[in-house]
Amino acid sequence: MEPTGMSWFPVAHHLADAGVTVARVKGKRVKALRRYLSEHAKTDMADAQILAAMPSFGGPRLDPVHIPDPRSHDLQRLTKQRSRFQNEIADARRRLLDLIRWASPRLEAVLPDLGTRLSLALLQKWFHPSDV
């Protein structure tokens, strides 16, 4: 199987429950092999043929998929989502700080952490977006 988002997971889970050994390949390897074998557009049929051919090509062998128990899987997904949210918050703060540096460089020196109520109040008073 080629991992595409999480759409592969329920199928892999069902097959593993039925006793089928499921292997997942790395998307980068499939893309490289597709590029090597064909100059044609990406299609489902071409992808199926490439995935079927993966074991016969050199390089690392296919490893069976580890399907975690539901609680572990939930924790993994929650951790990944939390990390993504933290990165989005950090990016937004970085963009806001860049805007502050551009529009009012002196304001940066008096602002504490951008997440505090004091910072938000100062920004609302002295740095209204419509005024900028």
C-alpha cells in the first residue's frame, strides 16, 4: 500500500484483521520509481503496477505495516495534530512580530510575549490593523 493521508489505514486494518500481511511503501520511493519507469501521467492503473513492481526492484525490502491498537493510534494522531497546531501558532506569532517590526519597530521593545493579555491590549490600542 502507498500511504495517502490516512485513507490507507482502515483498509490496512481490515486486511490485517483478516490475516493478510500488509506492507506500506514510502511515497518518495514510489514517486522515484514512477519517474524512472514511465514518463506518462500519474494514473491509478500506473500506480497499481508500480506498487506491484516494488518488491522486485533493489533497495530496502518492504516491511510489514505496524497497526497500533486504537488507544495508541488515537494518541499518535492527537500528538501529531497538537504539533501541527503549535507550529501554526508559532508561524502566526512570527508573522505578527514581523508586521510589528515593519510598522512600528519601537513597539516590539515594550511588548512582552505576544500571547499575554497585556500584549494583546497594547496591540489593540496602538496597532489596530485598519490603521496600519
